[in-house]
Amino acid sequence: MIHPVSFSASPVKFPVSIHTPEPTHFAGKSKQLDTSPSVINGSHYYTRTAKTFRVFRPDTNAVIGRINACPSEIVNVAVRYARDAFRVWSQTNPHERAAKLKQIAGIIRNNKSELARLDAMNNGKPLAEAEMDVDDSARHFEVFAEQLLQQRDQRVKMPDGSETTIRKTPVGVVGQIIPWNYPLMMAAWKLAPALAAGCTSVIKPAEQTPLSLIRLAELITEANILPKGTINVITGGKETGLALLSNPGIDKYSFTGSTQVGKIVAQMAASNPSGPKDVILELGGKSPSLVFADANLEAAVKGNAFGIFINKGEVCSANSRIYVEDAVYDQFVSRLKAYAENIKLGAYDETDVKMGPLVSKEQQKRVHGFVERAVKDGATLVTGGYIPTEGKLAKGNYYPPTILTNVDPRSEIAQQEVFGPVVIVSRFKSEEDAVRLANNSQYGLAASIWTKDGDRQRRLSQAVEAGVTWVNASQPAYAEIPWGGVKGSGYGKDKLESYQVDRTVYIHNDADTPLFDWFVNPDTVKTV
Ligand code: ADP
């Protein structure tokens, strides 16, 4: 079924395989080379029969590439190679693994401009933001390498005087599915802890933004630092994701994306043909931000603007609900409006641009739909709320920073994740009121609290239901700190221990005496 094809004059640097369910004549390489391949076991894989996805640049909507939707046969191949590689990679010692992870970090840093450009062009974010994502990706490999080196087996004394060792061992082959908002970074957030633990991965980028992860897999393959098949990138969308979820060779899944798809992931992992599988789910959010009158208003305005408008609001932890204490509410709204209206929109490579286009036309329509319905429901549009129809911006999927007030807390815009640069700002009268509003959500990913009062900081960081709470800040995320939500925002975190299983070894300290001498006393057994 899988036929390796060799190209002598091909610019492709890898062995190439082409998948043909019925052996067919290969029609030519130029068409094939327009397509970004899956990278499986250190080879490029193309498939001729499956459907393809076009890859766009969202500032112009020009097509910049194509990917195959890998069918289950290709997913099976990837999982098989990942299993082979697991036998090797899982046996490496932590020092060796940590060194390799640091080498991967080096590769990412050395290729920063290429990787950042791919992400910026393909996702739409400004180059400077994509460069920060690349740095963060490299850091994840460095930090997890260090964490691995710090990890020790745990020895526990038993009440009977013996000792049990609790050993952290790799979970196995992991299936990882990532979204389009941070294409390289989300891959790094998942790959770094998995590889550190000794797992191997079959990872699927989002169909909209596959380019940077494919390139990273190529760079790692070129450097020849991992056993082949340790990282396998499969391209495709929902069907490929479903094929990965139903593959019996996967030991654990990690998914970042919508809550809706997260539910499917959890259900499919539970009914995997080879037994129920554990899942890490990093899902949506509708994160509240509580601004008290004693906060520094200037800092709160800038911090909240960053928290909702960075990465065009396509951030699962975006502070999309801001609640402001009555006394400073009007001032906050007018300052946020002025600040938002000064944010420069444009293409990723334009100077001074701070906000790019949304990832797709579809996403632009979706975001605008939320705003239109909110206004129809009685919300006041303070700024933004339109699709640009003139000039350069009209070509791309731009959406301006948008602020809504007078929003009913039960309405769609207050409850559903928009995943765009759209924020609602409402007032509160008391601390209890603020907590009640903050927790009035199915989600619990992140929250931020703006106050100088230390007691209130402590009280609220307990009372607000969020996996990640920031005080006088919004959005900082570090490799050192586990990331993930509570409530409808998912469960589990992409940390080292999540990719490990505890295995215990009990050693009875007196080999000559049975530990349990329960059923028969040998002294009383008569030999005939
Ligand atoms: P978004 O709404 O942000 O696009 P999704 O949750 O739809 O997020 O997608 C996140 C990732 O999940 C992408 O890689 C996408 O291809 C994948 N995906 C979408 N639907 C499914 C599905 N039913 N099963 C498995 N993966 C899926």
C-alpha cells in the first residue's frame, strides 16, 4: 500500500513515500511539491487519493500551499513508526534525552526567522509576535529538559519496614492535536514534555496552519538527533483527527481546541479499540478580568487591552469579559476605547503593525456574527464591530478591536467564546458582585484581578474559578508553570508528569521469610 518513490533531481531532501490504495502511476512531481507533506519516520509522505486542504495567508487570502488530508492508512503508518521509535527513545537515559531536547531548542533558535515568518504569514500575526512564539517554543524544550534532570525516583518506606520505589515511566505513544492560533508554540507545548518523558508522538497541526510544524519536523530530521519516528507530523483536518483518535496504538491523547471538539476527543479516547485512553484537554475560555477602583487604571487599561487584543483575540485565555468597579467604570471604558482605536492593523511584515488579520474568512464571519447578534440583543457598540471594506485591509480577514457595553450577562456574547478581538465591559458594585459575575460561566480557564489590596488578591484568587489566575497582569504564561483550566475549559495539563505513569516496585526486605504466611502453617502439615 505504501510505495516509496525516489526523486533524483527533486528539491525534497527526504525519502518520499506516496500512498496509493490502488497502485497507480505517479503523475509527476511538480504538483506533488506544491503540497506540504506529512513527516513520518523521517520521510515525506504524500497521499494521492485523499482530499486536500488549501493553505492561505490571511492578509490577502492568497493560497500559499496545500496539504493532504491523511487517511487512516497513513495515520496507521505513523503510529506504527512511533511505536518502533518508542522502543528506542523510551530507553534513553534522562541525560541523553535532556541533551537532545536542548539541541531541539537550539535548532528552533537557529531557525527563528524562518519559523517565525511561516507562522506569521500563515496565521496572520505580526512578525514580532511570531518571533516571541518561536522563543517560547525553544524555551519549552529547555525547561522540560531541566525538569527531567531534576526528577528523581521516589522511595517510600512501607509500614512493614520494606521500601517501594515509585518510578516515572513514559506513557507510550501519544496522539497530539493542536489548533491554529499558536501553530508552532502549541506544538512545542505538547512535544517538549512528551519527548522529555520518553514518549514518541504522532501530532496533527490544524489544517489552516500546518507549515511551521512540518518545517520543524524537517529541521529536526535533517539534524538527525532523534530516533526516526520519534516525532511524526500528520496533516489533515477532522477526519485525520478522528483516525488518530480511533487508532489502537495510541496510549494517551492531548488536545487543544474548542470545547465542542474536546467532548468528541474525550468520548473517542474513552472508547478506543484497545481500551480507554487518558486525555489532556485544553479547551475554550471566556476569561473574566476584575478591575477594582484601587488598581492603577493606566496599567489596567494597557494590561486588559493586551489580554483581549493580543494575537487578534484568537487566544483561549483572552480576557473577553472585563468587569470594572462602578467608581472607575466610565473612565476605564473611555480609556480602553482610545487605546483600542490606536492599535494599528496590517500585514505581518508591515512596520509597527500590532494586530494582524483573523486566521480565515470563516473566522472573520463568525466573529462578526457574534457582534451583530449582540448589538441586536441590545448591547452598545463602543468601537469596532465591522468588516473593513476599503483599502488594503479589505483583502484580508481583518477585524478591528471591538468593545461592547450594556451586555446582558446571560446573553450569547457574555457566555460563548468568540475567539476574536471582541470584549464586553460591564460594571460591578461590590466584591461579591464581581465574583458572582466572574463565575457565571461554563468556562474556567483563566482570570485576572486588578487591585493593590493584598487581602482582596488572596480572597479573590481563591474565589474565582479558574485554572490560571493573574493578579495585576493578563496572559503571562511560562514553561515552568502548568497551564490548563477547570470547569468546561478541560482537564489535565501538558506537563512532564502528564506524559508519565507511576510504576511501583516493592522489594520485601527479608527474602527468607514469606511476607504473607496466611493459609497453611507448614508445621502442622503432616507428611504421609
Ligand atoms: P477551532 O474551532 O479553534 O478551529 P477545533 O476544535 O475545531 O478548533 O480544532 C482544533 C484541532 O482539532 C484542529 O487540529 C482540527 O483539525 C482538529 N479537529 C477538528 N474536529 C475534530 C474532530 N472531530 N476530531 C478530531 N480532531 C478534530
